[in-house]
Amino acid sequence: MHRCILLLLSLLLFPRVSFAQNALFLGIPLGGEQEQFVEKLEAMGYEVQTMSGTATSLTGMFDGVMCIIEVHATPRTHVVHQVSVSFSEFMENEVARMLKYR
């Protein structure tokens, strides 16, 4: 009985794990080394602002809007597991757009 439950749980979790391994950001696969990931973003024109062992912040244009991209890596192996994008300019433009149409 316990084996059946364990097998069922592993089958349910497997698609999520395999999906995460195939995730891309701007055509760059997540799961690689942080340094190489950042180098590829720099080659696309993004500029490094801060860099540590587990996170790197870059700035540049994303979808036509100035943004901050944060690349997060695991502490021990420095494997990229998350990328986040913040649109500070987008928020300012949205407020201006809302005021214009009021």
C-alpha cells in the first residue's frame, strides 16, 4: 500500500520536475551555471549591476521597457533556478496613462 502511494506521488511530481529542467529565459536554459547564464545576458546587451554567489542583478530593455533582471542560483553549485524581471518604468508609464485617460 505504501509503495502504491509513493509511486503515485512520484508520477504526479515527475512532470513538474521535467518541465522545470526544460525552462528557458530569452532562449537561455535554466539549470546551467550562473556565470555562463549572466555572460549570455551580457551578450544580449544587459549590464550587470550587482553580483554575488547566489544572485546577479542586470539592467536593460525587456519587451521594450527598461527593467531589472535578477538571476538566482543555488549557494553551493551556482546553478540557476530562478529569473525575475521587474518593470519600474512600466509602472510609471501606467500611472501616466491612467491620468491621461481620466
